[in-house]
Amino acid sequence: MKFIAEIDIMPLKSLLDPQGKAVTGSMKNLGLSEITNVRIGKHITLEVEAASKDDASEMVTKACKQLLANEIMESFSFELSEAVTA
């Protein structure tokens, strides 16, 4: 079976996010001072060939922990869905 993983990787809340801080500061210049605490992260989409959703989840978790996310500074979450074949 083929699955699609939608992965979000974000800086840990306890760490400074310089990009998010810069964007938050710029919101005032745009007249959007109501927007605060911007956090900037990454979104990754990938396909996984696996026998089951549980197997696909294990593979995506391994990929995140070993390659895609630096768990010292980032957290990750993902959603898996079965790929639609045409």
C-alpha cells in the first residue's frame, strides 16, 4: 500500500525562533499588530510504500528522528493518509 505523509517540523517552544521573531516584528509595519508569536517551521510531504498504516508510521517516525528533524531543537508531527491511485 502507498501512503502520503504530511510532516510538520517546528522549533521547540522553549527555543528562540529568529525567523518567527522577525516576522512578528514586521507585522506591526503592515498594520497587523494583532498577529503575534509567529513560529516558522518546515512542511514536508513524502510517499511511503508499506504493508500497513502502522508500518508506514514507523518508517516516517524513523525518517524524522534520524534525518528530517533535529530533536534537540525541533519537534515533529505528521498525518498519514492512504494514497489515491488513479
